[in-house]
Amino acid sequence: QVQLVESGGGLVQPGGSLRLTCAATGIIVGDNIMAWFRQAPGKTREYVASITPGGTTNYAASVKGRFTISRDNAKNSVYLQMNSLKPEDTGVYYCKTGIVSWGQGTQVTVSS
């Protein structure tokens, strides 16, 4: 069964950091374009970052310079390191690739 499971979210103060993990089963993350999306309350889901099989990364303008996407092929996992977090980064974060169904996501709340 193909599944992506997100974890690592939580409550953090503005300026803080979190590291999200996407653990994959049924697919090989190193063979696929892997991406992170997020959905803030009352808003549509939006693209955050992606990484290609060759290691090329891409970021939304709103997170560039603060977030880093990476991959560990041995653990078949993808990560999102989030630094200098802002209240507008609050939302549910999802990992996605191809036609794999959306998972449950992980909640990130940035608040003082």
C-alpha cells in the first residue's frame, strides 16, 4: 500500500524552528518528485517546496531562505526544516507525490 505519513508538527513561537518528516511506504522517495504543501485555516492548499530525484529543490517565494527540503533515501523519508517561523506559516502541512492520496498532514501552529 502506498502511503505518506507526516509528523513533526507542533506549537512554536514566532522565530522558532520545526522539522517535519514524511515517511513513505510503497514508493521510493528517491525516484519521485516529492513536495510539501500547506493549508491555512479558511484558505486553499498551497505549494511550499519540492525536491526532484536529481536533488533539485524549489520553494515558494514566501518560504524561500527560511525552509529547506531534503531527502534521506536510506530512510525513504523527506524532511522540511522550517526556521524563522512566522504566524502566517500556521497550517496543516502535507507531503505529496504524483497520484498518491493526501495524508492526514501535521499541524503547525506559530503563535506567542
